[in-house]
Amino acid sequence: MLSLMIFIPLLGMLVVLFAIRREQEELAKRVTFIITLIPLLIAVFLFVDYDRSAPGHQYEEDMMWIEAFNIRYHVGIDGLSVTLVLLTALLGPICVLASWKIDKGIKAYLALFLLLETGMIGFFCALDMFLFYVFFELTLLPMYFLIGIWGGPRREYAAIKFFLYTLFGSVLMLIAMIAVYLKSGTDDVARTFDIPTLIELAKTPGHALADPTFQIWAFLGFFIGFAVKVPIFPFHTWLPDAHVEAPTAISVILAGILLKMGTYGLVRVNFAMLPEGMDFFCNGEGRWGNSLAILGFINIVYGSLCALAQTDFKKLVAYSSIGHMGFVLIGLAARNESGLTGAILQMFNHGVISAMLFLLVGVVYDRAHHREINGFGGLGSKMPIYTGITTLAFMASLGLPGLSGFVGEALSLLGAYSKFKVLTILSTAGIVVGAAYFLWTLQRVFLGELNPKYEAITEINGREIATLVPLGILTIVLGIWPSIAIDMFREAVSLLPLVQ
Amino acid sequence: MTNIASIPYFIPEIVLVVFAVVIILYDLGSKKTGGNGAAYLGLIGLVIAVITALVIGSEDRSLFLGMVRLDSFAMFFKIIISVATAATILFSVRSSELDPETKGEYYALLLAVTLGMYLMASSTHLLMIYLSLETVSLTSYILAGFLTHSPRSSEAAFKYITFGAISSGTMLFGISLLFGMTGTGDIMLISSKLGEMFSQGNVYPLAVLLSITFILAGVGYKIASVPFHMWSPDVYEGAPIPITAFLSVASKAAGFALFLRLFYSGFKSADASIDWSMMLAVVSALTMTVGNLAALPQQNVKRLLAYSSISHGGFLLMGGVLLTSEGLQAILIYLIIYLFMNLGAFFVVILIANEVGSETIDGYRGLVSRAPLIAVSMAIFLFSLTGLPPLAGFAGKWILFAAVIKEQLYWLAVIGLLNSVVALYYYVRIVKAMFLESSDDTESLSFSPGSLVLLLIFVVPTLLLGIYWNPLYELSRASLGKLMG
């Protein structure tokens, strides 16, 4: 089942590349759309069929891959990954729709997009560290080309910056990963990459993996790898460039999924597998005890302040992403049930909301061919539906109660408050700033006098609405009834090494 | 084994000699029509040599009174070298650089250099080691200078000779020192002698260190490790491209064969009191860093690949630092993978030089719209050279770093991996030119079906070996044979 979901996009890539001729652009788009619907159907089925009361992984598949290093093809999903798999599968067809107007080399674009989808779904399903890493890196290549070929004016710079930053992070992760593998056994006791097994070993007193000093160093290696992806200050500078230059659909994937790969990795590896390392950086004592919470705080406040200063619509949304990922971090640092539930929920919600925001920026950019916030004005009178959806997305993103963004952030902060009082209070400033920049943008773009240049601007069309509606419904539903998501990962959270 | 009794086990080498002579005779006899007869004769010779080598098998045998050893380790390198030579012959046929009139001796020389490399992989006596090294060097000088109309090619040959003479002189001095101390040239005996001397304490460790360092100069020159690497960018740039490809793969493989045999079976017993594994680690770190940093500003793709091949030499050396069997296996596996990806990249350089007439990165602009298959293949080779999964280069990198980290040389692993980030930058410059930039020339390029098939021969393993590389591991384990004692 999971393999089917992972590899159907890959098969689809081959179909698009070899079975469709260059001139048949329309056909290529339709075929890709249908291909991306298949993982979505499977993901919806998994979401419904997933046994919420059972802890551990479900739908597991486990095969030997490379005997020499005991590398296995082991996939499976738990409550944590099933939500992110659903998010990935949902954004797939939405992004294909959002890419409908791409006119240059559409075949290659769609093929790379499908390869990217395989990498992302595979990453969230992988339960073997090696496989996990392969999928993690597999997303790099298509992303480089997607930004570099189809991006904006500074696309080459943005693409290589993204590539170099991520590779830098992942080589440090590779060292940590090899070290963990080597410590998991000896020449006589088989070593393993199996993540569930490694998690057990790291808890076993006296095992080499449970050694606190080792865990702290391994933690750092993995942490930098994921921090670049999240991105956590000071590794964030690739993100605004990549976002601004990337085409709309790729920005959606970048914000919606790729950033989540970082936080997912933090939960799956740093949190679950290296509890001693986590403890060192989050216990609130000693020189390093507040590190993670401080980084979360910096992300929230710094990201929000940067967003406030932007005049480019897309850059504003990009910096707001940095801010919102800070809530995930501070929730993780709390290491209690409320903090983690909030963090994981925030991952999903941010995926939905930021996807909406980038799609909305794309809509206006397609019409006006610029993104200067101060260059608009009074669009509300010309584009009422667009204005309505944008307002919904803004409100969700700034954390209005009743919409999904609020629940995740509130739970994260609630969890964090019991451990890091001062930092949590200071972090709430981020929410205020968030409200400020979103409302101010709303005012500058949609309210006031209509800018005469945009007399003839057209309302959002059916295809664009179709990309936004499913996401809009999710933000409202999850805002009113968050427990449909929380129920999914409640068991998964309870299995994590929580600290009360 | 006596000289006469050894001959049946020496048939592959004899076949090479015979075919080298046959090619020269054929060349004399045939009218200078520019046909490829000599090339095909060379290929046939190589195939027969490999087949006879496989038939003879790789059971451990000491030949010619201990001068040469026939074992699975030597066999492994003979096959690698033969594949590289065969590829070079096929490349040369397709390269428009070479003057058809002189092709006869060119292929004869290629077989001669292959013979030298066979011997480098199997010599177990210092004298034989020196002779085989010189055979390879002398023939390589001529091959590097083969473009007689090009001053760059002559300059390449001249620099090659100058550096070669100095380093082989240094090596000879090291050999004489070692011979003076141990009284023998057989590296197995040297090993036991050194062990004995160290356990009795009647030896100056400094003298041993000095002689090993001098010998390393000769080996380091062949594998282009810092500080003996200076010749390689100029030689690589000036030589005909097929020869550049050949030197970067076969010459490096033979150099590593020699290095590993010398150090694993010869000098290992001196390990206890001399910390020369630290010296190797530093050389390895320097080699990859210097190679990578120097590659960054290059505009000429040949020169860029030359520097990248220096840095790959540093990578490979990492596996040899601690003389563990994991490290050795990693080197063998990396060499196989490197063979495919590097030769593939050079083949693309040849095709582009033929069709576009340029060796600079600018010549690769907009290649994806002019020759999509070539551009995609080149991207695969370059990303594999960077070591990105799921390509073969990643498998090689992974095994190598696992071996290094297992010995807790974390600093070396960090330097190595950061280097692969640097490497990404310059490899991507070519990818960027091919995919992200457009050229004024937009007419599509056409290539012969033969060239495309040959290209696929390199692309397919680069893809498949990244996904499933267990067989490589088994093969490399089998090839270690008794080398580790």
C-alpha cells in the first residue's frame, strides 16, 4: 500500500517523460493531475482506515535491501506521519492545478514534480534511517531544477543557494547517521538502521547509543541537518530567496512540505531517538538547557519582525513561515503532551495555511506581474471573492480563534509556558506582530482607493478557486474541530519520551 | 615459482605485448587510410587478455621468484584497468582530436601502458615495482604529448616528464634506503623484517619513516596527491581527452593498487611505532581540499575535471589511512563506481568537443535543448561525482565514510563531507550552463547511435549501482583475498 503510494508518482514520471510527446502539453498536465490523485486517494483511505487507538506503526513493509550493511526497505506510518502524508498527497494535485499556466518545458516540469512527490512521500514513510536519508536527498535534485529553470529573475542564485545550504546540513546529518549506525552494534552484534529498533536501543541503559555524550554530538549533527530545512535561525537565509524566485506551485511545496521535513525529522530522530541529547538542550538548566527554546523564540520574533518590514508580498509570506516554524520548535522544546500536540498540529496547519497564502500571492502575481504590496490598493472592490479567501487565510495565519492556526500555536505556547515562562511570554509578541503585518497588508492591498492601474483586473477564476477551496475548508474544520487531527497522533505522541 | 613455471600464469601480459607488436606491424602494412583496424586489434587484445586472466583464475601464486604475485587483488585491478583501457580505445575512435595517421602507435602504446599497470597491480618486489611504475610513466608521457600540432600537448608531456623524473628519483632513493635497512626487496620479507626490527628495537624509526615517505612520493605522483599533484591539471588539460580520461581513472587505479599493496602487505608492521597513518590522513585531507578549491574557478571543463579527480584521489586515500579491511574494501568499491562516472563525464566532454568544438563551460550552454540525452547523462555523472543519492557516487561515498567514522576519525570525515559540498558548487556550474542557461546556437546536435550506446554503458551502472550495491560489496570482499593477512 505505502510502496504503491510512494512509487506511483515515479512511474508517472516515466509515463510523462516517455509516453507523451512534447506537443501534447494539455495531455501531460491532465495525466499528471490524474497520477497525483492516486496517492491522494490512498492517503485519504489511510487516514480513514488508520487505527487511531493502536500505538506504533501500521501498514508496515519490511524487506532486505543491502545485506552488507543491514539496510532494509522498511516503510510504515504512525499518527505523526499519516497526517503529513495526507498533506503531501493533498498538495500534489493542487500544485499541478496551480502550475497549469506554465508554458516552458511543461513535460520536464511535471516529471520533476512527480519525482519530488516520490521523495516527499517516501521520506515521511521511511522507517529505515538509510532510506530516510535517500528520500531526504532525493527531494534536492528536482527542487534545484524546478527553482532554477522555472523561477524568477534571480532563480540561478536562489537555486544554488538552496542546494548548497541543504547539502551542507545533510552531510553533517550523514556523519551523525553513520555514527549512530556504527554504535548500534559491534562487529559481532548486527548493526541496524531500523528506526524503531534504534529508538529502543537508545533507551536501553548501558547501550553505546544511550551514552549521553554521544547523543549530544549525534543530536547536533542531525539538528543542523534538519535546522537548515526548517529553517531555524541562523540557517534560514536561503528560504526568502528560494521562495521569492520559485514558481507558485513550488513555493507551495517548499513551505507546505519541505519545511515539514525538517520538523518531522526533529521529532522522529532528535526527539524520539536521542532523548539524552534532547534533554541536554531542553532541560532548562545549565548553559545549553534553553537552546532549543531560545532558537524557537528567535524564529518567532525575528521571522515576524522581518515579515513586517517586507514590501514584497511573497517575501512577507516567506518570513512569516520562519516565524510560524518557531512555534513548532518551542512546542518541541517543552517536551510535554500539550507542547508536542501543538507542534505537530502546527506542522500540519502551517502546511495548509502557507500553501493557501502562496497560492493567493500567485493569483495576484499572474494578473499584476508584480508583488509590491504598496503597488496595489482597493483590490477588494474588483476581486471580492479573492479578497474573501485572502482574508480567511490571513486570519488563519495570524491565529484567529476558530481557525486552525490558533489551535496549534496556542497548544505549543501552553506547553512551553510550563517550562520556559519568560521565553513563552516574549514569544507571544510574535503573534501580535503577525497580526500587525497581516492586517496592514490587508489594508494596503485590498482596502482604500482602487489603484487606477487595476481597473481591469479580473476576478479569481474557477481553477484557482478549486486549488484554494479544499485548503480553506481544512482551516475552518480544523479550527472548530481540531480533535479529528489530534486523535490521529495522540498515541504516537504518548510513545515519545515526554517529560512532565 | 621459477621463471619457466611462471610463464603459463603470465599469459595475459604476454597477450598484451603480442598485440602491441601486432598493431605496429599492422600499421606498417596497412595503407594509411585512417581506418580503425588498429583500434579494434587493441580491443581484441584486451578482451583476450581479460579472458585468459579469468581462465587462469586468481588463486594465490607467487611468480618469477617472488617478483610478481597473482592474486584476487591483482585480478580486480587488472579488470578495472582493462575496462578503462577499452573505454579509452572506444573514446579515441570517436574523438576527432587525434591524427588518423599516427593512430597505430597510439594504440600500441595504450596496450603497453596497460601492461605496465597490470604489473603495478601485481608487483611484490621493490625492483619490479619501480620498473612497472616507469613503464607506465614513460608510455604515459608519450601519450600525453600525442597531439603533435598542439603546443599545449607538448607542454603537458614536458611537465609530466619533469615531475615524473623527480618523483621517481625520490622513490628510488627511498627504495635504496629501505633495501639498505632490510637487505631485501621482497615486500613480504620487508614486512616481517620490519616487524622483527621494531620488536627488537634495533632500528631508527626516523630512517624507516623517511624511506617510506620517499617511496610515497612516487606513489603520490601517480595518484596525484598533494603535494605531488601539480602536474596533473596541466597534463590533463593538454593531453588528448581520451588520454585524460585514461590517466584520471586507470593511472589512478594502478597507483592505488601499488599504494595499497605496499602499505598493507609491506609497511603495516612498522605501524606500531610510526604514526604515518596520521601523515596519510593529512595528505588525504589536503589533497581533497586543494583539488576542490582549485576546481572552483575553472572555466575549462577538462581542467575542472582534472582538479575534481585530484580531490577524488584524496577521497580514496581516506580509505587507506587506517589500513583496515573496511577501508580497503571502500577504496575498491569507490574505484569501480568512479570508473563509470568519471569515464562517462569525460566521454561527454569528448562528444561536446567534437560537436560544439569547445571545452569551456560556455560551450555547454543550453545543451539540454540541443542534446537532451547528453545533457541529462552529464548531469547524472556530475551529481554522482558529487555523491548525491540515489546515484552510485553516493554508495561509494557512504561506504568510504562509514570506514573512516568507524575508526573514529571524525575530523577527517567532516573535512571530507564539507568538501563534497564545495564540489557540488563547481559541478553544478556545468549543470547550470546546460539546463539553466540558453545559448545563441539552438540547432540540435546529432550523435551516432554507437556513441549513444557507449554513453548508456556508463549511465546505466551509475544509476543502478546507486540503488543496489550489495554485489559490489561482495566483489570487493572477495578481491581482498589474502592481502589483509
